[in-house]
Amino acid sequence: MKRNGLLTIAVVFTVLLAGCSGFGSSGETTTETTTTGASPTEQTTTETAGSSTTTTTTTMTMTTTTTTESESESWSEPTPPNTPLQNNMDEEDRDEPRIQNVELVDTTEASSGGYSDFSLQINADTVMDDIDPAEHGTVQGEPYFLVYANGELSNESRFTRTDGTLIERTQQVSQDENGEYVIDVRPGGLEEAGADGEVTLLILLMDEDKDWDDIYGVSRITVEYSAEE
């Protein structure tokens, strides 16, 4: 009898242990279900990506502003000619002046009237054969152009003095009997000259020499300039 009683107790204890194992499995299942929610982390990542996009857009805008500032500051004072200047126009036996025509091209109209940006197109005879003394090393000239804002020529004996503000100087140009040359007149030079409204531009065709540069052509054009775009 005692043995049968012990067997009965052992069976009951085994059943109880099996029931406890079942409860444990349910707890693990509940834990797995709770862990599945990862949406808040993904939303945070999405918001961060949106913030990065905003930062990139802001950087591009700053770059554009910097580029605009660089363009307005690109002007610097040109190298002045060798002075005093010698006027050689009267020494040439010519039926027509060397500078045949000057006109505005590539213009940008200002909202207040006139132009805020423009270039000069020059038609000129720049052929300069046998004009320099042999002691200069070559008798061929070295033509280039000067542009003065509100410039004037003042003759003093054999030499000429220029007034106004030098705003542009080209490099040596090609020699062509009927050449066409375009000079970009940058706003920085006009602002340096205090130009606002009507401004007269003096264009000189020059020959570069060792001691003093020579004038071979003169022309003028009046422009309505406005610094406001």
C-alpha cells in the first residue's frame, strides 16, 4: 500500500511539472510579441534624413551667393600705360580714323532704366607695320585698347595727358585691317569711377613702347549706366 501511494504522488508531481513548463512557453511567446515593434526607430531615421536634405539645400544657396559676390569683385585696377602718352594720329596719312565704329553689345537692362551691364564692340584697323624705331628691337607695333570713364585728352606740346578713370585695358590684340574686338566693361570699374546715370567712355587704340605708349585711335560713346539691376 505504501508503495502504491508513493507511485500516485510521483505521478501527480510529474503532471504539475508539465503544467509549469507550459506556462513558461507562454511567457516566452509574449516576450517575442512585445519585441516586434521597431517603428519608432525607423521614423526617427526618416526624420534625420529629412533634416540632412534641408542642410544640403541651405549649403547650395550659400554657394550661389558666394559666386555672385566673386563676379562683382572680379574687377581690379588695370595696369596704366607708359606715360607720358604721345599722340601719333596726326603723323599718319589716313583718309579714315583707325577706330571706325563703337557700339554696345551683350547689354543687360536695369529696372530703373539704362544698362547695368554691357560690352563694347569695336571695329578698328589695328595693323601697325613699321611704326616703331629699330632700336626698340622690332619695327612692328603692339596694339591694345584702353577704356576710360569720363575721360578727356589734354594736349601738352608733343605729349598728351588723359583725365578720367581707367577702367579697362586689353591684352595685345591681333593686327587686322578691319578687326572686330569686344571689351567686357565690368561694373566694378564703373562703380570705382563713381558712374551713375550718363557716362562717357573714352576708347583709345594704343601702341605699347618701352618709354611711352603712343595713341593711334580715339573714339567716344555715351552710355546710360545704372548700378541697380
